Amino acid sequence: MKEKLYTIPVNDAVSAGDECPICNAERSLERDAIDYVIGPCASYMESDIREMTDKAGFCRRHFQMMFDYGNSLGNALILSSHIRKAAAGLKKEMSSYRPAHSSLFSKGSAQSSSNVGKYIGDLEDKCFVCDYYRDTYRRYIATFFYLYESDDAFAAKITEGKGFCLPHMKELIDLAPGYLKKDKLEQFTKTLFEVQERNLDRIQEDIDWFVEKFKYENKDKDWKESKDAIPRAIQKLAGGYPADGPYTQS
């Protein structure tokens, strides 16, 4: 099947040979979003973008990524206007503070019903970077199922590949009925289960051999595929790239 512009990133992710191609695509999208916000394009200098970052703010993870990225001036400019807007809103809410009336069922609950708590909760729930790449991520998932249904070579890569992390396996299982027709859905589910079982066994062998290598009688034996078994096993179980260092400005 001839590649189209929107299929290339998904094909690239599946061809990368990672423990989870969805993790691969998600990491690329997240890094692209960080580049857009605070990278060489300097989108934070544009008034309409600054207005959106001021309103949405950033989650803890993406504040950390922006800090690690290394653009100190860019971070300072974004923070200067965002904290001013956040503080103005907070001062307004504090001036009309209404304490939440607790009940037998709400005691000990972290969920706030005061106006100040709700305002801070709304800030915590918003993130410009998350919003920026979330829509593209949804299109990637739709493209994944489109390629699986229409491109035999793509489907073969899934069958022969290393499978997916468990969180993305769950996502694919939950979303597949909305994208695939009955026959393809049954084929996909059967294939996915077989691929996951095979690759979880592979990861188990790698991590077990990693442990065995610490025994004296195995110290001179080959590591086989186990040297990076720990981060790969973590990724398989929880997703992400635990061995990745900070993403920094190039």
C-alpha cells in the first residue's frame, strides 16, 4: 500500500521495533508538542499562543519537561504571564471564599467543593501540551486501525512484532469495536492476544536471565537479550520509556 502523509508516522512507529509502537508514537507527539511550545519556533512569542498557554497552563509532567528542555528565557516568559493570570483568578476566588460544608460521606475526601478548591482543581486539570497533541494522537489511533484493516503488510508487522504495553493493549481492545468490522475485529483480537502472550513470555525470559546472570556460575555467560530487560519490562507493564533521559533542546 502506498504511504500517505498521515500514515507515515504510524508506519514509522510500528516499524521502530519498540516494545510498544503506541508508546513510540505518543513519545514523538509529546516531544513535538514541547518543541512547538518552547523550542526553536518560539511559538510562545506569539500573542495568540501565549493567550492559550496562559489560560490552559501545564500539568506537572509537562512543566517538568519544559524545565528540562533548557530554554530558560522561554520558560520565564511563559511563567511570567501564566502565573499572573492564575494569581488574578485565585485572588478573585479567595475574596469570595465559601467553605465547603462537610458531611458524613465527605469527611476525609480529597475532593474539594469550595470555590477556591474548584478553581485550583480546574488549573490542575488543564494542560496546553496535553491538549495540543491529544487530537493528533486520536487520529493516530484511527489511522492504526485503518491500516490494520486495509494494509496486509501493516497487519503482518503487528503479527510479527513485539506487541504493546498493557495500558495501550487495553486502549486498543476498548477502541477496536468502533473501528473494525466483525471479521477484522475477531482477527485483530485473536492476533493481539497471541502476540501479547508470546512477547510477555519473551520479556519474562529476559528478566529471569538478567537475575540468573548475578549468580556466580553464570558470570562469564552471555547476557543474551537481557541487558536492558528492566526498562523493557517496566514499559511492557506500565508504558512509557523509563530509561529515557530528559528531552532537551538540540
